[in-house]
Amino acid sequence: MPVDESLSTFSDWSYGSAVAVYLLAMIFLLVEQAFGRTARAAAAGRTARAAALVGAGAGGSSVVQADQTDQSDQSDQDRPRITPGVVSTPQRSRPERFGRMGAALIVLGALLHLGSIVLRGFAAGRAPWGNMYEYMSVVCFVAVGTWLALMRKFPIRRLSAFTLLPVVVLMFIGGTALYTTAAPVQPSLQSYWLVVHVSAAASGSGVLLVPGVASLLYLARKANERDPGRFVKLAARLPEADLLDRLAYRTTIIAFPVYTFGIFCGAIWAESAWGRFWGWDPKEIVAFVAWVVYAAYLHARATAGWRGNRAAWINVVGFAMTVFNLFFVNLVTTGLHSYAGV
Amino acid sequence: MSTDQSTRPSAQHSPSRFGALLAFLRNTWRGLTAMRTALTLLFLLALGAMPGALLPQRSLNSAKTDQYIADHGWWGRLLDRLQFYDVYSSVWFSAIYILLFTSLIGCLLPRTVEYARQLRAKPVLTPRNLARLPHHRQSTVDASADAVLTAARTRLRGWRVAEHTEEDGARSISAERGFLRETGNLVFHFGLLGILVAFALGGIYKYEGHVIVLANGGENSEFCNSGVANYDYFVPGLSVDGTQLSPFCVKVNGFTAQYLPTGQPTSYQADIQYQAGADLSTGTWRPYDLRVNSPLRTAGDRVYLLSHGYAPRFTVTYPDGTQRSNVIQWEQADPITLLSSGATKFDPPDTPDPEQRRKSQLAITGLFAPTAVYDGTVLSSSFPELRDPAVAVDIYRGDLGSDSGRGQSIYSIDQSMVDSGRLQKVARKNLALGEEITLDDGTRVRFDNVEQWVSLQVSHDPTQNWVLVFAVLMLLGLVTSLVVKRRRIWVRVTPAGGSGGSGRTVVEVGGLARTDQAGYGEEFTKVADELLRAARAGRES
């Protein structure tokens, strides 16, 4: 199938604009993060109420606390809140207005991003995730999409810059060093499993970016709680550690089955393309390692003595594995997935 | 087992050997099945798997492994002794996963028993003080206790319910739901065990072989899965001795590759025929269009199109006029442009005397380019398709060493024969299609034409369908266990004190999520609202 050059060019422009808009959004959101009320002050009322409930709580475990925060979120509807969408204070502070503009810009950037992916697909006449540049673009899009969905549910808008940072870095590397012109794919990639396996793997990895970031922030917050001298500026403006933990857990349990499905589909595809469903190819190994690490995270979070900091560290290691799998395995080692790198 | 020694655990006072051993075993088992240990083992598994991605592995590429060892001196040899080039069959990796496997079983068995017990158990009694629960609602309604309870029973349909009457006359319903979570959890873990077992059995019964055949429908284009000797390369499972291969034959009639102008391939297709089962005795051939993502599945085996390349045909005309023609595959030297290298070897015709034969064997070695480009006289290839084929050959005459009993590569000549002077280079030339070269003794070597070869892989793994079944179970179990929440709800109704018989009732609702799942708050609020609304509505009925 011939490649449509003009569509491909439009896709590239759209991609570039998306990165620029994300960058702009980051600046706006950093303004909010830097000059807005500290999260601590904003959440003071809520925390007081939650603390009272914790005192009365039966188990006192993090489970119970998590539920309470949920509940207090709801019973708090009459208070001024910083969640987007709920308009309760007629007068918004300037940083807050910046934050809302930033959020709008993320939506705009995501639309441009989606446009670039769709155009790429039409230009090449196949699923738009046939090489590393395209794959990374999809991963980043899923990450941004997940973040936007979470922003509707959790008061995390001001943290957006932390999620956008890896997205922008990945997209910059993808768009420059790893850029590939639109073209049909190799015979071994010509299969409907390209659609299923790669989209599942990209979705899983994309969603997993969010808990990676949330866990890092959780660790910063916890470090500050233990020793107020550490991460003074950052931690004061972060939400409750509980919220970050909940964010990481909820996104991980969405991503984990998707990621598992991606690996299984990869095995089925490998059976029909390479003659065996599992052959300890470098990509398979690191995917397996990352899977084991996330499985460990889910177990750790349910084990006394492991939840909290250790679980957060495991999640960070899991995300590091995903990134390692993307860059090191595609570009450095020689395996059956190597062609995806060029 | 009956011994006169104490087998009771409380062997501390009389530390008999047997008791100590039992205690040791029990503690080991407890330690092994603890979640802490399982977590540590999971990490060890992840850590232990990593070297396989970082170091060359013998099972994937033994030449590269040997090169790596040679390049890294004592360090390379040390890693070799520690089995770092065979990670997935190494003692330490096996130790980790067997321990994990045991730990998993030790964790699953009690959980399954507990699960079976809980399936029959009734929801727990209503706590005395519902206000202490994380979720709580209270309201006084104008309805009798009976009416409230009836409405609650209706609302809690689908929950597992138990009713109690308490000492002070209050009545309550305890309800629980979400047992599917544990079902999913157990299915997931048993699925995982199933995969591990099936995978291990696969290692015993599977086999895999590679063979190169010409893609011209001629005599060297047929392959039969009748014995290990028919393969160029064969990897048997632990119990495979090659005597019980599933019989089938494959014949390759043609091969087509398509490329983009950049040289990137877009399609490989081999036109094959095969026979299996009854067809073997009747001699029926069935056609099949073999492509990269669509292997031939027959007789429990799968045949894959793995790779392809070129086989130049040379004809040697000896001084006495006899002709010998030979075509043999040359291997890819550059996978992009398919520049290939190889050695086509000839025995002199009608020379039964080995002494004489060893003086005049011929070998044509060098490079083949499907689309020739020259840098001066140096040949290289600019495109993988057969557009302007040419060879750059060195011709050797003498003793090829094929009688020495030592195996040699079909792609090269034995360099030691050249070094010892028994094999001498007699000509070097670039030849286009149809061109020939005349040697000093009058022998002429002509580059006739080019055939294509394909490399086929035959795989056999009787357990892979089981792996798939377990994988599907595992995924279903995983999703169930992550989506379903185990939660409890209690309703307590107390006739409003004082004016007994006024028909007013205090309704209390309490909720608790049993599992590590946030988000129960929303559901609880909804259910509690409906319960209280139903209670109020119950007044009219």
C-alpha cells in the first residue's frame, strides 16, 4: 500500500504542535503549582475531618482511611474545592485560573496528539504503531488520556506538570532521534496481532506511567513527613500521601490486566510468527520481569510491613523496567523485537 | 509412622533429634509460604531473569556466546561456570522458581480450604456499635421494624444475608457480597501454576528443527519429517529421541519476496505442497501458501517460513568435455541487501581413486550479489531483489579435506587445507550471469543461474494449547479479582424508645470493605440511601 505523503506531513505537524501545547500546559500548571495555595492549606479542612474519622475508625488501616477520604470528598461538596468542574467559588485566584487554562491546554494537546496518530495510521494504511516512534507516541497519548480521566475524579490538576514532563521528554526523543517516516511494515509485523498485541502493550505501558509518577511523588511526600527538612518546597505542595498511594494503586490495577493481556497476545503472535510462544527473547524477558515486579507491587500493597514506602519503590522499579524495555531492549540488545527500534 | 520418640511440636524440653527436625521442617515450611518470602522470591525471579536479557544466551545464539566468552577473559569464563549463558536452564534459576512454586502451593492450599469453608459460612454477626465502622448512616423512620426489614431484604437481593435478633430486642441483617473476588484470585493463581506445569511438560515433549531447501520444486526442494538426520539443526525436548516424529513431507515449489524501493521487505511467500497422514501412502500433495504469519499446521506440527536466500548454480566443464553442475545455498552476509557468501564444491568426474580425487577437487567461494554494484572491482549488493546478479569468486583446486572425516561448513572451505598448501587458489574473477572463467588447465567454470532457497522451521509442542487455556483462565481470574470487591453491609432496626407502639423505628446502616479497595464509599452511600428510602416508603404499605 502506498504511503500518503501529505497526510504523513500533517501528522508530523500535529505531533509537533501537541508537544508544544503540552509544554505550554506544563508552564501554566507549574505557575499554579508554584504560586497556588499549598495543598496542605487547601486540604486543611478536609484533613481535620478525615482525622476525626480515622480516630473513630474501626481498623485504622490504610484501607479504611482511603475509604474515608473518598467519603469525605463527597460530603465536602458544599465546601470550596479545587477540583476542576465543580464551580463553587465565584472568584478564582490567579494561580487557579492558570491551572484551569493549563488543564484546557492538556485537552487541546491530547486532541492534536490523537490527530497525529490517526493521520499517521491513514498515511501508512495500517495500525499506527509499527515502529518505535509511533509506539512511543501511542504510549504517551494513553498516559495523557489516563491523566485527564483521573483529573476528573481526583484533585490532582496541579500535579499535571509531573506527568507531562516524562511525556514531553519521551515525545521529544521519539520525534527527533527515533523519528521514522511513514512506511509499511515488515512481513513479520503484517498480522492482525499487530493491532491487538501492540495496542495492549502500549495502553498498559501508558497507563503505568501514571502510577510511576504518583509513586515517586508519594516517596517525596513520605520522605518529607519523616524528615521535614527533605523536599521542603515540593512536599508542601503535594496532596496527601494517601491520595497519591490510592492513585498509584487504582491505575496499576487497571493497567496490570491490560499489560498481562498484551503479553499473552504477544505470546500467541510469537507462536504464529516465530514458531514458539515463548523463547526468552530479550523483550520477552524484560516484559516478564516488569510483570513480576508489578505482581510484587500488588502483593506488597496487601502485605503488612510492605505497603507504603516499599510498595511505592516497587512500583517505581516496575516503571523503570518498562522504560528499560522500551529503550535498552529495542536499541541496544539484538533480539527479535529489534526491528521495532528503527 | 510410629516411633517412641516424641513427635509433638513442644520438643523444646526434650530436644530429640526427630522433634528438632520436625520443628525445623515446620518452620521452614511456614517461612517459605509466608508472603514476605514469596515477595522476596518474586524479586529474585525478576533479578535472576535479567542476565538473560543482558548477556548472550547459548540457546539463542551460541556463536555469539562463545565470542563473548573469548572477548571477556576470566570474567567471561567465570560467568560461564556460573551458568549465566544458560540462565533459564541454570541451577540457580530453577531453584528460584521451584521455591516460588512451592511457596505458591503452600499459600494456595490453605486459602482454598478457607475459601471452601467460607462459601458455606453465614455473614458475620452485626457489630454492636455500627457507628464505629468506616461507613455509617442512621435515621428514624415512620415504619414498623418488620416493614423496614422486608424492604431491606428486597434491596439486598443478591447479597448473602443472615438475620439475627439481639438480646435487647433489636433485629438486624448482615449481608456480604463479593466472594467472586477470592474465586478470581484462586483461579488466577491456579492458572499460573497450570502454565508453569504445562511449560515444564513442553520442555520434555517438544522439538524444533531447521532445514534449508531450494525453492524450485526440484530434487533438493523436498523435506520429510521422518528422522532427525533430515534436519540441518535439531533441538529435541528432554524425552525426544527422534524416533517418533510425526510423519509429513513438504515440497517448496517457489518463493517470492516483495520489497519497497528502500529495500525493506514487505512480503515473503513460499508456494509449497505437503502431505501428511493418509496422503503419504496415496502420494497426494496438497497446496499451501506459506507466509511469515501463517505457518502450515499439520500432523500436530507447525512449519514456518523462517528465512530465504540465494543459491548460485555453477557448471564446470572439464578439459575432457564432461560437465558437472552444482547448486547449493549461500548464506546471507548482509540481511538488508542479501549480499551472500558461500562455497560450491565439486569432485572431479569419474575419479574413483581417492588419491587422484584429492588433487583435483574444486571449490568456488566468494560473494554473491543479487543486484551488483562495483566499487572498482569489489563487488557488493545494492538491493535484495534478483535484478542484476553477479558473483565475485575465488576458485581453489586441490584437497578440500572432505575425506578427512572432519565435518566442515557448507558455506566455506577448510582454511587449514589452504594454509597447508594442499588447496590452492587458481583464479579470482567477477562473473555476471552466463559468464565463465577458464582455469590454467583448461577447465571452464560458468555462472549459470540463480536459485532461491528457503529456511523452514518445524516445531512440535503438544502442551501449548494447555498453556493457552491456563493463560485465559489466569486473565479471567485476574480481572475478576481486581474488579470485584468483597464488602459487608449491616442493617439494624430498633423500635424507637419511649412511646412503644408508635411505629417509629431507628434504622442504622453500617458498611465495611473487606479488601484493599477504595471506592466502596460511593456504593455504600447509594445502598444506604436506597435502604432508608425503602424504609420510609415501607410506611405506606
